[in-house]
Amino acid sequence: MSKLESHTGGCQCGAVRFRVEGELGTASICHCRMCQKAFGALYAPLVGIRGDTRLVWTRGEPKRFQSSNHVARGFCADCGTPLTYEAPDDDTAIAIGAFDNPASIDPVIQYGVEGKLPFTDKMSEIPARRTEEDSETAVFLASIVSNQHPDHDTETWPPVRSGNPDND
């Protein structure tokens, strides 16, 4: 008997966590204006789940906004992370960036290209640098203490603080 494929993920603050049991569906990018606004981004990277694949909420559950007469958008009510696109007939997609390992999910199609922002096709031409190369913000970057949930399931969240930074 083969082991069932499983993928985990969640929101930025850790209040909502999920597991997808089974094979992921088609991964896509949507450029429509509704997706741009729902994600607060240039486009929405999503991966579908259908058929025998199960989406299980393992901690909390998203709040939903009915963005149209056909679609609800799930998001974390605590931190605002976009999580789902939910349409009738069990057509649900999950935000690729919410998975613990988003690099393993390659989009294969783009939708809503009539709403595509023109510069997105030229992003590889925009100068790039690694975060640590930004010497002007080095002091600021060194002072950051992340409250973001790690990219794996945890027994509890937020962690219980001992008051001793070496033990947290």
C-alpha cells in the first residue's frame, strides 16, 4: 500500500494551519483584478484541490469573504494571510505561498491575463540583490525578531515563552 501524498501549510501568524491529503491539482497564476486585490499583490498564485484530495484544517479555520456571487476567499482573521479561493462544485484552490514548501509547486498556466500588469513580464530584467547585500538597512535587518510561524507544523502556537531567549 502506497503512502498518501501530504502537503502542509498555514498563515503567517500560525492561527490557521492545514494539510492537503492527496495529489495537488493544477497550479496557476491569476492576474484578474479581483485576485490582485484579494492577495494585495501583482497576481494570485493558486493550486487546486479536487476529487479524492482532502483539505483538512489542523489549527483554526479561515474567515471567508464572499468576493462575488460565486466565489468566497478564505483568509486568516488574525494576520490577514490569503489562504483559499472557494467556488461552487467543490472547486477549491489554496494560495501557493501559504504552503510550507511553496517552491515545490510550479504554476503551469496563467489566467486573467487581460488584467496582467505590464511590467510583470519584465520582472527578471529588474535589478535584484539579496537581502543581506542591502548595507543601508543592515542595522534594521539585524534588529528584526520574527513572529512568523515556522514552515512546519507545531504542537502549539505561539510558543510558550520562558523569559530566557536561549530557551525560546
